[in-house]
Amino acid sequence: MSTRPPALVPSSENVISRRGFFMKLGLLFNGLAAAVVAVPIVGFLFSAITRGHGNGYLSWVQLGKVADFPEGQTRLATFRNPYVMPTDGATADTACWVRHIAGEQFQVFAINCAHLGCPVRWFQQSGLFMCPCHGGAYYSDGSRASGPPERGLFEYPYKVENNLISIQAGELPTPGAAIAAFTGEKPSCA
């Protein structure tokens, strides 16, 4: 009689079952899917810290020479928002209304209506800013004349240096605490 060597039977400790294999494969794919979703979310949450645009809202932007805005008139001016992204394109060009009162005294109004943000237009004949969306009207000094807006037009802080007018742009001025804290006084349109 010949003796055969015993057959090698794989131990159950080292062999993975089909169910176990697919379980591990499923966990791997779920982990990859979670990473694909989590990376942009984490990037978005930390983008304000990592971008370094902290002072973008405090930038002074030149609108032009004082001579470009005749005394006693209101003119449309455009500026490039200092807080831009590469994908902003032409939308980073923002308009504002510049009213030259006298000498170096100006008023610079945001183009947006204080009601819902529609762009207001200046009508020289009537001396009014008019909103085409809901009929809001403002006097030449930006105060509310009629319609649904409850306050006047928002104003940008401005300065005149070296015969150039500049505004502090980036964040739309509102009667909120940020402007009040910056200027140290209550906004005129609140």
C-alpha cells in the first residue's frame, strides 16, 4: 500500500470568501467616493483662510480725475471690483453714480436700488434716480423720493487725492453694522 501525502486544505483564516472580497471592494469604492465629495467641500470651507483676500474689501479704487465729473452733474462711472475671482470676467466691472456737489465734495452711489437691487438710472431732466423694476425713485442726493424702497441709495466712502477720486469698493455698502463700524457713525440712508 502506498501512502499518499495528505492533501493541503487551505485554512479558513487566510482565505477570503467571495462575500468578504466584495465587502472590502465596496468599502474601498465608498471610501473613494467619500474622498471625491469631501475634498471640494473642505476646500470651500477653508478657502477664505487660504486665499488671503482679507483686505480686498478695504481696497481704494480710482474712478477717475475730478475733471471727469463736472460740478453740479451726476455721471456714471465703472470700476473693477478689487475682490475678483479668475472666473468673474466682465461681471467684476461694477458701475456707480458719481455726483459732484462742489469743489472736492462728492457723493458716490451704488447703482443698485435699495429695494431689491435692480440698477437705477439717472434722469437729468427730472433730477431723479429711477428704478425700472418696481418704480422706486430717489432724489439727486440719494434720499428716497417714492416707491417701495424704505431708504435712500447706498453710498460708497470716497476720498480725493492728487486730483483723483477713489472709492472704497469691494463690498456693497449697506446700512449694516460693518459700515457703521468702519465710519464710526450711523449711515445716512438707514
